[in-house]
Amino acid sequence: MNQYAGIDLSGPSNTKDTSLAIFEGNAAQLSFVQLFEGATDEKIYEQFRGKKDVTIGIDAPLSYQPGGGDRPSDRALRQRIVNAGMRSGSIMTPTMTRMVYLTLRGISLSRGLEANAHIVEVHPGAAIGLRARLEAVLAYKTDIDSRYELRNFLESEGMTGIPEKALQSSHSFDSCLAAYAAWKWHERKSEFLYQAEPPFHPFDMSC
């Protein structure tokens, strides 16, 4: 049985908004294991220390474009979600002022985890938005009823056991969606995939 995790990351000085969701399963089904809210880097490293073959989806930029601006993957994903009816503003440039500390934490954390895990950069809203009912996707950040609807969709996909606690916070629900995106990537069922381009962009971006 494989382990899959999703991290909805916040900046390094705002770890109370970081959630980590862990699931176990196979190609057909995932089962909820544990949720950590307010996860520090230390707590995240602690959960994966000594483990192998863990797949982790991180909702944060894990690289930046030399010279600044969008990465090619940012432009490609933004175009894809706009074509699907989602908002372009959810894909933000890694080096813009409000993103730079999140990018810094994402880069640091991903390099610290990659020795024991398969790392993929994910976008939870796009992962669910390219598959589920658009109206619920557009509302789930602020509307708990939409999160319930999307949990039902995830259950129909084979992802079971997401607890009520995870629905009370958009950050915690996004960590579950990040795990879902990581699972789909691992099983080669991405709806969007921009492959890694080392050394500047060492991880796939997948939804």
C-alpha cells in the first residue's frame, strides 16, 4: 500500500494556515489516514522521516523563473484553467510580492523532502476544477456546502474517509485535494501535466 500526501502551504511566518493531509491506497482507492493543521516544517519532516515511496503534492511554487515573471508552466496552467471557466488570478507569478515568501518556503521544503519522497507541484483548485462541476469549484473556498459536494465527487473517484474537520477549513480541504492531485499524477492520470525542466524547474507540475 502506497502513501500519498498533500500540503497546502502558507508562508514561513504564517504556518497556522498550512495543512498536511495523509492518505494510503493503491491505483483504485485512497483512504484517509491523518490531518495536521498549522503544520510547521519540523512537523512535516517528522511525518516523512525514514519513509520511502511516499508521493507528496505541494500547493506552492517549487521554483522560480530566472529573471522573474511567470514560469512556462504558470502560463500553460493559467491558459488551461481559463479555457475551463476558472479564474486566471488563482495562478500567481512565484516572484510577485505576495508570493515570494511562499515560493521561498516551497523551494526549501521540497528540497528537504525529495530524498524520501516523490515530489510534485500541484494546484488543488485546478485538480478538482478540471474534473468536477464548475459552479462548486468556483465557490468551495468560501462555501462549505460546495466542499461537501466536492467531497462526494472525490468519494466517487475512490478517495474515501475525508473527515468533517477537513471540510471546516479551505486550507485543510485543499490539502486533501493536493493529495488527490498527487495520486492522479502518480497513476499517470493527470488532467494537466507540465514536465520538470531541470535544473531551474526540477519538479513536474500536475493537476
